[in-house]
Amino acid sequence: MLNHSLKEILLALPVDTLNRNCDRVAETGLQQIDYHEQNKMKSTSDHDERFAKMTFSSVYPLYLAKVEKKGRTKEELHQVIIWLTGFNETMLLKHIDDKLTFEQFFKKAKLNANASLITGVICGYRVEEIENPLTQKVRYLDKLVDELAKGRKMEKILRVES
């Protein structure tokens, strides 16, 4: 009979497997398991390069589907993206149409001054500990979309001071 804890099983999985399945991991509440503790996966060049080359327009429909599936709107998604990037609606739509990579997308962005208040774990990574600036920005966006999909109040997502 095997006596492995869930944490031991997840720690044994290759990082790519966890990255591909991070939504399933997060939805089951396992995102609290800090597997990079063993793998020291705060940043890897392959991972960072993948984000740099990935187009925002290829991920945007996934963000939209995720939030709409949970009863949130396209307008709310845009509000969150605009808050983080400083783009206006027209600029956001143009960047989607232009099929910018995440690297190009975030080079054009003026990151919100309160972005550093985005903390927590997304897909197994603690966003405030990510070393590569581009990867951290992408994970900030992932975290905001995740919070929106989970039904968090917009004031909390946008880090509005009370």
C-alpha cells in the first residue's frame, strides 16, 4: 500500500505538467502547495522565453472563456487588464488585433503603481517572488483573471484602498 502525501506526489511531477494543469490544480485548492520550494522554480530561462514569445491574443480568449464561465463579463475582464496595463479600451483591442507577444504587450504597458500589491500563488508560483520581470507581469495578469473568475469584488481585485 502506498503512503504518499498529496504534496509528495505533486512535488514529484515535472514542472511542465503542473504548468499545463495549473487551472485544475488551482480549482482543486492545491495551489497552496508550494512545489517550487523543492524545485526552486522561481524562474527558468525556458519558462521565461515561452512567455516572451507567446502572443497575448492567443491567451486572451482563454481569459475571456474562464471569466464568462464563472458569470463575469468581458467588460470586467477589460477593466482588470486596463487597470494593470494602463491601456485604454481602443489600445487594448488594437494590441489584441496586432497579435503582440507578451513581451511586446508589456513593453507598451505602463504597469499600475499598485501592481506590487498583487500577491499570492498562481499555477504554483508565488507572484511576488518571481524574478523575471516579464514573467512576473504575466503572472500578475493571471492572478487578476483568476480573482475575477473566483468572484472577488472588483474593488479588491483593483487593490482600491478602503
